[in-house]
Amino acid sequence: MIEVLKYTLPAIIVLIAAWIVLSKEMANEDARRNFEVRRNAQNVSQPIRLRAYERLALMLERTTPEFMLLNIQFQGMTAAQLQVQLLKMIREEFDHNTAQQIYVSDDTWMAIISARESLLGLVNTCTMHVGIDAPAMKLAQTMLTAYASNGETNNQKAMALLKKEVREIM
């Protein structure tokens, strides 16, 4: 019996040691492989995310009153007609970029939604203030004045959040 133990006990110890070493090696190999997969995925996804941030930044710029009013020929239009065009522009820009929300944080996306809602509200409020039959030029002037007097706008807040997130991923 003792003779059997002299041979089997060292064999069992060697077997346990080999099993421990191999299992640690396998765990390290799995961790390395997972790291490589994540790194490769990040190399592929980062340019896509950056394009999404660029598109959202462009959307925020395109929906400022200054930009929108420069792109509309509103001579001969009434305030109601200009209102319809501005609301349509804001909604189309937003709808065109809705899919980009999967690349930004929830806080940033909510800031973008807030920017859209505040712009829609600005257009509607200014239209009611000047009257729907007023000349479109009066609505444009009222909007620009109101937008400039708001201090930091929701568009600027959303843009700041976008920039912050881009800096974090870079």
C-alpha cells in the first residue's frame, strides 16, 4: 500500500499542478482573445461613431434660426407660410438624423430632443407674437432677436455635450 502511494501521490500532485497551470494559461488566452476582438471592433466602430457625432453637430447647426432663415426665400411670404416652412425644416433635419441616437449617450440625445422642441416652440411663439398675417420678414426678425436674447440656447448645450463625448472617445 505504501509502495502504491509513493508512486500515485506524486503523480496526483503533478497532475493537479499541470491542470492549474493549463487552466490559468487558457484563461489568459481567452482574455487576450477577448481584448483583441474588442480592440478590432472599436477600430471599426469608432469611425462610424465619429460620423454620427458629425451628423448630429451639423443638424444642430442647420437648425439654428440664422441658418434656416438664410436658406429660405421669404419675400412675399406671410408669417404663417414661413412658420410652416421652418417647422418642416426642423422636423426633416431631426427625422433624417434620428438613427444617430444609437451612437450617443441618452443625456446627449435628450439634449438634442430638447433643442428641437425649443426651436419648434420658438417658431410657434414668435409666429403667434407677430400674427399669422404679418410679413415673413417681421417673423424672421422677431425670431432672431428672441433666439439671440436667450443666452445659452438648447442647441448650444446639446453641441457642448456632443463635443464632450467626442473628446472622451478620442
